[in-house]
Amino acid sequence: MSVAPSGGLTCPQCGGELHPDEGQIFLTCPFCGSAVHADKSRIVFHWVLAATLDEAQAKGALARWMAGNQTVKDLDRKARLTRASFEYFPVWSLRYKRGDREEAVLEPAAATSVTELKNLRIPAGDLRKYEDSLSARAVPPTVPLDTVLGWVAERGLNREQLSEAALVHVPVYTFKYAFSGRAYTALVEAGSGSVFANIFPAKAEAPYLAAGAAAAGTFLCLSLIPLAGYLTGDAEGLGLGLLVCAGLGLIAAPLLFGFAAWVAARV
């Protein structure tokens, strides 16, 4: 990650002097064979995350996400896929040391509408040496490392704490789909099947809040019955109030459960 005395750049693995051609950003160290990326005056490791899912398997991962708890009911059946594409998308993988612990940070290295991709977790054991044969499907990085370091510094992680920086090309399927007249985008990471989306048809919260409020209000009112019986001053008032509360509770519970089930079935 340093500049050699002669003006060349040094390999972060073996320290060998590198001389990239003008405009060359992806290169292989002739001494140790490491794949590296030249970012202005900085050389960093260049990795690729191996793809394990084909397009059909990625569509299956998307369908399972659409059928999950975050999205509207039956999105997996009602959404219409309009486009699917595959590419290796670049991200900056940074590691910072904070005392005795290490913190991993991931930031997109190119423009993307799905910034949730930064929440991806990349196991170090899944990384492979980047190969030139992948370049035809690889998105070149357009966000400089120094820019990303500036973003991260605003979150309290300074450059002195940086222990490792690498460019990683992540295999992603980009799916465009339509639902209720609107277009959406979701990414499926082809290594783990994780799905990322900034905007999607989410479940409406109001019906669930209404069901919760109805249950809370009902049982709050029921709890006041024994209290009212106690305040009458009659010795039997409290006992009678508890019996009434229990009886009404047995009636209200299945009604509230049915209402909640109805909401869950339609939202």
C-alpha cells in the first residue's frame, strides 16, 4: 500500500515493485501472483466472491424473500419479473481495529440504487483471487477509496485505525419487478442467496397496530372490573369482579385472536 522509492507502487503481499500502465487499475503482481487494484497512489488486494447460485436458484431466493414477513402478502405470486441480469459488483472491504476488537465495514465502490448491499457479510474464507477472465462482467470501481475513508471517518473510524483495505467484486443478480403499477429492484448475492432492497412493497403497519391496540384496550378495560368491585367496599365485590373479568376475557380472547388472524391473512 505504499509507493516505492523509484516511483512505482508496491505489492501489499510481497512488497514487490509494480508499474501499472496508464489507466490500468486491475493487475497481478509478477512476483507473488497476488491480484491487486491500483487506486491512485494506493495498491490494495483485489478479491472476488465466488458465485454458487445460477439464475434459477437466485430467482428461488428472491421468491422466498418475497414470501417472507417483510413484504406484502402474496408478493411472490403477484409480482411480475421484468428483467434479470448478472454482474460482479465492486465493494470496498475495510477492517478497523478498535482496541482489542476488529470492526468490518463494507461500502459500495460504484454507484448503486441498492445501498443495502453494504450490509452484506463476506466470510474471508469465501474470497478468491480476482481473475482477468471476469472483467467482461465486472463493474469497474468509480468511488475512490479515499472518498470512502472520508465517509467512514464521519462515523468515528479514522485512518490510523485502518488495518486492511481490499476491493472485492461480489456476484449479484439484479432483478427488476413490477407490482401494483410500480417498478422495484432487488439484488440477490450469488454467493449466499441474500436479498437486498432499499424500497419494496412492505407490509402495512396500521392494521397490525390496530389489532394490538384493540387487544390492549380490551384487556385494560377488563382489568378495571375487579378494581371497581374492590372500590365498592363490599367484601364480595372483588371476587365478583374477578369472576366477571375472567368470563368476559374468555369471550374476548377468541374474538381478538380471530381479528388478528384475519389481519394477518389479508395484509
